[in-house]
Amino acid sequence: QSEKIIGKLNKNLKNKIFISTKVSPENLSYKNFIESSLKSMDNLKVQKLDLIQPHWPNYDIDNDEIIDAFYFLKKNKKVRYFGLSNYDLKDIKYFKLKLKEDFKFVQEEYSLRNREIEKKIKYCENNNLKIVCYSPLSSGNILFNEKESKIFLEISKKTKKPNTSIILNFLLSRSKNLILIPHTSNINHLRENMNSSKFKLNNKFLKMID
């Protein structure tokens, strides 16, 4: 549905933005990966995808099938880059070995409550992989205990920034390779999110949050 909504955008606007989409786990076989990607292009009404990603692993399908399908699409000028979403580090290393500079993006959840991806940051930095982080605000469900609330109250008073901006700023401080994609349906929250990279938390505050 979201592909179809983007498909309705003005063609000139779509030419200016980076468009990525995903292939579901049940469609990761060679034939289905290609067909799914072409269906997405039809929904998006574009001639080429900037990024295609398996959404989740399917370990019943050999990774080489996915690689071969990507190369078919790349050869036919249907995609620019490859990415992985929610894959283990061993798989990320394998795809990088095979796809080299065509493999540019890793997407995973990253928030104050889920920081598992930090184990992969160094590898991604060393191998020119951008990390696209979904749910950085825990889908709006983050709850603070008393101690945590006091920490954020102190930082918010000193910086005059809302907690959401402070959280996003903290996460961004962990690596220059991170791209955060927080969801919002509120225009004011969107502005706050966009401005969350435009200030610098001092080391004291970073350590307190950590």
C-alpha cells in the first residue's frame, strides 16, 4: 500500500528522492525475488529502484539465490544498491564478500532499549555500510523508570530539547554511519526529529544516557 502511495507522487519529485523497498521472506527465491522487485517498481511507478532489501531472512533459501537475483536486476538496470534487513552479522559479511560495493545498507531496529546493533557498528564502519535504524523511539512505547526520568529531565532542562530529540541525538552519536528513520504523523514532531542532529550533547550527558 505504501508503494502505491509513493507511486502517485509527481515524477519529478520521485526523481529527486531515494526510493527503497523490500522483498518478503517467502519471496527470496531467485524467481520470486525478481518478480517481487518488478511488482514493487510497478506499484512505485519507477524505472529503477535505488535500494532493494530482503525484509527478514529465510534460511530455507540459499543466500546465493538472492545474490544471483540481485545481479540479474542490476544487469538489467532495475536496481542501484543492495541491502539487508534484520540479518545476522555472519550473513552480512557473506553478502559483502560477494556483492562488494553494490551492498551499501544494513537495516535493523535500534533504540535505547534495543542496542544489539552496536555489536555490528565497527564492521559496518570498516566496510562502508550505512546502518538504517527503524523504531529509534521504540515505536512511541518507551517508558522510563524514576532514575531514568530524572536523567532526562535534567538533560532536557539544560539543553531545552524534548526527550525524543535527546534520544535521537544520543543514538546518532554512536556512529557517523547511522541513518535514523523515526515514524511520526505529527508535523511538529517531524520538525523536532529533523532538528535532533543539529545540536551536540556533551560527554557528561552522553555517559548519563549510556
